[in-house]
Amino acid sequence: MNKKSVLLNAMLVVVSTIVSLAAAEFVLRTIIKPRAVLTREMLRGLGVSDAEQNWDRDPDLGWVIKPNQTFRHVNPAGEFNIEVRTDERRFRIPLTGAKAEPADRTILFIGDSVTAAYEVEYEQSFVAKVEQELRKTEKVSALNAGVRGYSSEQSLKRLRQILDSGLKVDDVVYLFSLNDPFENMSLHFPKRLMSKPAAYLDQDGKLEFLKPDHELGVLDSEATFVGPNGSINVLPVVGWEPSRRVVGAKIKYKPPANILERSYLYTLAEMAFETYLLPHDDIAAVNAKYPYIKASYIKDDDGGFMPGDIDISWTPNSYPLQLLDAIIHEMQMETARRGVRFLVALPLTASPPMVKYFHDVTAKYGIALSDPTPTTQHWVDQCGGSLVFRTDGHYTACGHSAQAAALSDALRQTLGH
């Protein structure tokens, strides 16, 4: 075989390999869309735009959004760049600042960033869409009191403040968020700029709150939380000792530096290698110490592993679920004593254990429930394969339309309309 043939064969191998890799990458991105890669991209962007917002510290709530402000909420990966406006009550309002039209029925929405919906224009949020839909048959005003990063216990306190202010409300809708159960216990969560009080159950099962005696921030431990009877605990970084510089850098978004880092194939291979490197014994020790918490660990830039996605055990009667039960019951009592109707809403992304838990707890207390999960796949198809932004994890405009459709039906049927 002459040199020309050898060179030609080598070029064919190289071209075939490149074409095969490109085809595999295309299939991964457009058809398979591996959840592991999408989750990794979401975690890279988690919370990074919070620094651009106008926060006030609050001793009871941890943080609140400043009133009468206009600011931008920007995704570092370029998926959204939204202007947000708040009113004197710290509610999100249309950019025009238009006052709500006269209404016979006022619905207050509480929750976290999914409710606040800073990733889409105000008119695209599910709160605005519910108002638009219900106004076809009655005079309704929908108020958006969602705050980024809020847990169920913060939403409970926010609800008390609003109802105590004298604002006339007919219905309260609390939208559960997937990270609420752990954050109910959290004093400080990875990438949060501010700490907050945490909820816990005392030895008699009574709902209590613990305030940290000093501010925790991004240079403190990765995840500090309160366990049963008010015990303070930490989900540690494993595999290394973090420096202040490294921990402080965790709130900085680091976009993919080159074409390899943007590749799904490369990311899957990288994650497989990282899984091999995980200090499994250290992580097993953490899980054994806190069996009611399920923390996955992600690679850190300096060779260690930090808590990434933090969930809880959805085993019936686990401690976080007992705590969530007490908080939801307290929400119900706060509304009932004022003659206000109360509805709990699930997101379309709720898992089967979450759905079962909420059906059980709302039936236990006689609380109305909006469960949109039977329609999730329909809406995923309608929304082009995903209800959320790729690098952020919050609803797209289409995802908000899906949530609004379920809530509109629930507010008509469950509450007698």
C-alpha cells in the first residue's frame, strides 16, 4: 500500500469519526436530551443572577425584594433577560405599573421563584394568565407575592404579614416547589447570598423557628440546616478542605470555555469519570448521618465535591415531611381564621412520591389541591419537549401556560366557580 492510500484511509477514518461524533451529539441534543446533562447545566447556573437583584435583609424572612423597584433578571447563558417591577407591597406588577382593575375576588399567590416568574415577562407568568382566564367570567384580581428562594416556611410567614396588613384577600394559592422540603430546614443553602431562619419540630411536634445568631453567607459552610429539636447541622464539602476564595467563587457562573465543554458527549464522559472519582465512603457517611436527606454531590473546581441537588426522603412520615405537614396545616389555619379559601398547587414536574404525599396531606386536613401532573406529558409535547429553561430549571412561557391552565380549572371547580 502506497503512502497516498494510507493517507486517504487515515483521512476517511478521521472524517468518519467526526461525522459519527457529530451525529451522536445531534441525537443527544435533539432527541435523547439526557437528564443528567441538563441537570448539570442547570446546576452551573443555579442562583447566579440573584446578585443582580435588589434584596433587603429581613430578620424574620431572611430576605425580601425591595419595594417600588425596577431591575433586570438576566440568565448568564443568554436564555432570558427580563425587566421586573415591584410595587409598594413588594408584589411583582406589570412594567406599566397599571393598578389592578376593580375586582369582586382577589387571589393571592405565594411561593418561591416559580411563582415570582422573573424568567418571563409579567404577562407570560402563570399568575397573570390565571387572572386573564378567570376574568372571562368574573372580576378577578391576581396578586403575585412570590419571592425567589423562599421555602414553605418563608411563604407561611409572608402570608401572615400580608393578611395582617389588612389587605382583603378571598383566596390564597400556595405553589409547592421541589426544593421546599429541605429549604424549610435550611439556614443557608449553597449559592444563596443571605441566610434565613429555619423551621423545626420540637420534641412535642410543635412548629418552631430558629434564627442564626450571626449572618451566614457565601463564605460559610455549603449547606447549614436545622434538624429535629433545633439541632444545627452541616452538609459538608467532601474530598478536600475549601478555601474562602474557592467557596466565594461558587456564585460565579462559569460558561463553557470551549467547544468540548459545550458538548453533551464530553459532558457525559466527564460525569462518568467524576462518578468514578467520588469519595463514596465520605458521602455514604453523610447519608448515614442524615438519612432523611438525599444530597447528590457535584465536582468542584479544586478537586473536591460539594452538595449539588439536595432533596429529602419521601418515605412516609420522614422528618422533613412531618415538618412540611405542620407548615401546610399552619397555612390552612392562618387562612381559615380570616375566612379566606386556601388551595395548594403542585407543579407539573412533581414526582409520584410528591403527588401521593400531597394527596394524603390535603385529604387529611380538607385542603383543596390542584394536581396538574396527569397533563404533564401533554404539555411537554406542546412545549417542544421541555417545560423549563435548559440552563435554569424554571418554567418557560409555555410552562407557565401549562401551570395556569391547571390552576384556572382548580379555582373554578374546587372553589365553586
